[in-house]
Amino acid sequence: MFQSGLASDITYIRTNEGFMYLFLLTDVYSRKIVGWELSKSLSHEAGTVALKRALKQCHNPEGVIYHSDRGIQYCISEYTKILLKHRMVISMTEGNHCYENAMAERVN
């Protein structure tokens, strides 16, 4: 799995208890959601859970391109250390435009 890359994004879901945040990782090749976490906050911990969930499905993520926007959840050192530990290639949007992360945005 993860033949070419992963794309990551967060979407907001309105519930009776207020907004929830759904962290999603999409396998770019198959377009399947391979990592996710639903959280009451935008904290990086939820993103880390989603990433670890996705990595459980990949036997050798070395060289896989990991793409996200520049949200703090993806830039924080705890998160990038996981990517670098698995020798993944980190790719982030240059600006703040949804077209730069279209694979992940298409789900949202």
C-alpha cells in the first residue's frame, strides 16, 4: 500500500455537541482513506493518531511522499519526527490554497 503517497487534511463536522474535527489520510494511488481520527480539538495529537493508524497498513513507507497543508498539526516536530523516522518524503503546500492539496480536499 502507499505506492505513491499520502495526502492529509482536516475537515469540520457539526454535531449536536458542537464542532468535531476529522483528521484524514488518503492513499494517493488507491484514493482510500487509510488513516483517520475524530477529535473535539485541532490538537496535533489527533493527527498523530491518524498517521500511526495509516502507518500500520504500510510495511515499508520509505520514500513515500507525505503531503499536507502547512497547519501546525503537520509542522510540529513530534509529527515530522514520525515521518522522518519512516524515511518518508515531506511535502507541504507553498501557500494556503486548497488546489495545492486537491487529493485530500476532494474528500472534504
